Amino acid sequence: MGDAHVSVAMPAERAYVPVMPPTPALMTADELLHLSVPDKCTELVRGRLVVREPPGSLHGLVAMTLGVELGVFVRNTGAGRVFAAETGFKLASNPDTVRAADVAFVSSERMEGARTVGYAALAPDLVVEVLSPNDRPGEALAKVADWLSAGTKLVWIVDPERRLARVYRHDGTEALLNADDALDGEDVLPGFSCLVATILA
């Protein structure tokens, strides 16, 4: 009688599948508009929510001072309209990006698209960003890139702590201004000029 062959069932090897944390769903501009985050400043960057603390007093003072200078000039010339701090603009869709400037200017020719209850789906002609002490340079530059890529022609970054300003233009050129230099409206706001020292006083 021959040897009996016994088959032993071996468990099949399971393919290794790493357990990945679930990817949070991307948020839309409309969802951001109806989001309630008390006492926080929010933006949307390629569908991801960005939450920041409210800026400090110096930041608000500088932003308002420059906003008033721009507002008076724009009202007197009829060049367009100036938007207050934290006004959101929808710069991209699918995924959505909503950025908020400290001050923004939109020319008269483009104002029709800015008159909306929600976020205007356009990039302002001029954007002002005022740096806070805890702002990281990389984040500020990323924001500048988003504005310029969406069509903003001129971005002013004001640094109250270092008492200087940086100018970024749509054509890729830049300028560094000291307190004694003037922010110039160039071809975006022809005729506007304001000493950096004036808004830092």
C-alpha cells in the first residue's frame, strides 16, 4: 500500500496594503462662505481650509491707514472701488481657492463682477498685504503667487516691523522700498503715490 499524500491547506498570503489616514474632503468656496469659525480669519487654498488668528493692532492700523489713502484717491478720481480687510476673492475653481487681502482695489471697468453677496470670482487689480510678526515668508510669497497667477497686476507687501515694503508686479519684476520711498500706483492707479513712512507713522 503506497504512502498517502496529505494536502495541507496553507493560508494565502495577503498583499500588504498600508493603512492610510482618510483624506479630508476638499472644501468649496460656497462652503467656506457659510462656515462659522468665530474670531478667526479663514481662507481656502486649493480646497484646503487655512485658519489664522486675527491680526494685532499695528497690522490693523497700517492696513486701515493705507486703505484710507487709497479710498480717498479712488473716490476723487472715480478709478474704481477699494475693499476692506478680509474681503474674500475666489481666484480658482476645482479645487477652489479663496484669498483675502488686507486692502484690495478693483477698477471701475471690472466692478460689475465684484458686486456679489458671495466671493467675487476675480482677482483685484491691486492687493495690499500687511505682514504680522508671526507671518512666515514662505506663506506670504505663496499668497503673492496666488494673486499674480490669478491676474492681479500689482501686490504691495508692507512690513511694519522692518519699516519697508516690497512691490510685486504681474510681469515678474519686483522692487524693495524703504520708509522714505513711495508706493506708486503705476499703470494700475495712475497718479497715486504714498510714502511708506506715512502709513507706518
